[in-house]
Amino acid sequence: MIKTKITEMFGIQHPIIQGGMHFVGFAEMASAVSNAGALGIITGLTQPSPKDLANEIAKCHDMTDKPFGVNLTFLPGFANPDYPGYIDSIVKGGVKIVETAGRSPEKFMPLLKDAGIKVIHKCTSVRHSLKAEKIGCDAASVDGFECGGHPGEDDIPNMILLPRAAEELSIPFVASGGMGNAQQLVAALAMGAEGINMGTRFMATKEAPIHQNVKDALVEATELDTTLIMRPLRNTERVLKNTAVDRILQKEKDLGDKLQIQDIFGEVAGVYPKIMKDGTMDAGAWSCGMVAGLIHDIPTCKELVERIVSEAEQIINERLNKVQVA
Ligand SMILES: Cc1cc2nc3c(=O)[nH]c(=O)nc-3n(C[C@H](O)[C@H](O)[C@H](O)COP(=O)(O)O)c2cc1C
């Protein structure tokens, strides 16, 4: 057993979290991860309304007795979801853990804290992590340049970002981005993290409620198969290369600084259901981390979590102990 401040804070068995994922983080995903002793997370905004989120939370309660969380992603200015409504569903649904991401959750902290909710904010920089600490977040999920999804604009990989976070932060943090195996869990612990957050790796599991084509694509992909899009819009996203992504990159090259989100709407807007549900792999751009290069199988969530933890224990007890003796 690996016990850390994060397992204690969230009342979970293993120091592993499944980050919120658009059109992946349904009750089936979150409950499978939580039943494996890690922390599953439902993606709030994948549900079209607060009422739908309430139903998804109720469904997840039916599928697990273990703690699970909800992700609330605060999107850039142009989108304006009913955040107070979603928070109301979270509070009334008895969920005690919220993963926030994107913009600062400052405005909504009183609503969350008054309901006794633990907040873990996902940050791609030390300065954002410090801000999260200052506004009362209980923990941070420090998301390195390797990550699937939005790595921010600083491009600092976890080998630097995590020890920097350890230098500055007082609240506990987990390592996010690129995580997928036992070696990385041990390294993350060594660099000061209290556990790991995984997105891409959890997509390649039996229970992930997504099309088999997506899982197969992750097994086939190598660490060379992701790329960054939307950098000219300062909304950089790491995605798996495909023909839609090729088109985006060509438009970015052609339009340069003149690129606007409307120019790539066809490749990024509303594409997730086509990919995740229908398995149409070239329908658009979808978030995927470099960790794809370390994904070689499609285990159950329980097999994956137990493998990571038991191999991590082995590395600590055998390999690291021997290094010390030598
Ligand atoms: C398909 C996919 C969708 C994602 N959607 C969201 C999201 O809606 N909100 C969010 O905060 N993070 C989202 N993420 C990021 C993950 O929660 C997590 O931070 C990230 O995947 C960690 O990097 P990794 O993929 O290398 O493990 C998504 C990631 C993936 C792969």
C-alpha cells in the first residue's frame, strides 16, 4: 500500500486520480476507477445541463460506494455554462471532491468550500499553483508539458515542473501529464508529488466508455504521434495526429497571427461524440498525451491501478534499496 497526503485527503486506497475527460468521464469511467481504489472523476461539462449532471452523479452512486469527484472546467470567455447550476448538482448529489481546471475557480470557491467540498485545481505552472493555494484550494494537480489536453503556454515538462512545485507549494500536489506506469509514480513521489493524475492512460481500459477504435489508436500510437494545435490562439492543445489535425496545422501555417477559432471550427467544435462514441478517428482533433508511447494494452481499471501500485512498491523495495546499498 502506498499512503500519501492525497489518499488521506480523498479517502482513497491508492494515490492515483483519473482526470476529467470530455466525453470519456461518464459514470462508467469514474465508478470503474473508484472501484479500483483510485479516484474516478465525472466530467461536469460533458453533461449538457446541471440536471443531466445530477442524473450522472446518481448513476455513479449506484455503481460505486467509493469516493468519486466531478471535474469543472472553466472555459475561456466566449463560453458561459451555468456553473452555479452545475455546482448545485454536485452539492446536492453529495459529491465531496471537485477537480477544477482552466481559469481560476476563485469566484466559485465560497460555494464549494461552504459545502465541505475538497477542491483540487489543475495547473500548468508554478504561479497558477501558488494562486490555487492562495484562494483556498486543498490540493493542486500539476500538469506538465507532456499532458494530453491543454498544457498552457510555458512548455515546462514534469521533470522540472514537479520539483519546482515542491520548492514553492505548501498544499499537496499530484503529478499530471505523461503518467501511466509504476516507474513514473515512483519518480513523481521522489519529486515531491503525493500521487499521480492520469488521463490518456485511463482511456485505454476495458471500462472506458469510448469506441474500441480510440483504444486501439492509443495502443498503436508512439510518443511521436502527438502534436500541439491552437498555439496562435494561446489555447494550445496536445492531440493525436490525424488528417483533421493536419488541416489545422496547415491553416495555422497559412494564416499565422490572423488565425481565428472560426477558421478551425469544423475540426474542433462538436467533434468529440463522433470520435469517442462513433469511433470516426479523423472526425476532428482530440486530446491525447505523449504517454500514448507507453500504452501497450487495454487492461481493466483494477488491473491497471493494481499493476502500477504493486510494481511501484517493488521498485521502491528492490531497485531503490539496492541502489542505496551499492
Ligand atoms: C480525451 C481527453 C479529454 C480531456 N478533457 C478534459 C476536460 O474536459 N477538462 C479537463 O480539465 N481536462 C481534460 N483533459 C485533461 C486530463 O484531465 C488530464 O489532465 C490529462 O489527460 C493528463 O495528461 P495525460 O493525458 O498525459 O495523462 C482531457 C484529456 C484527454 C486525454
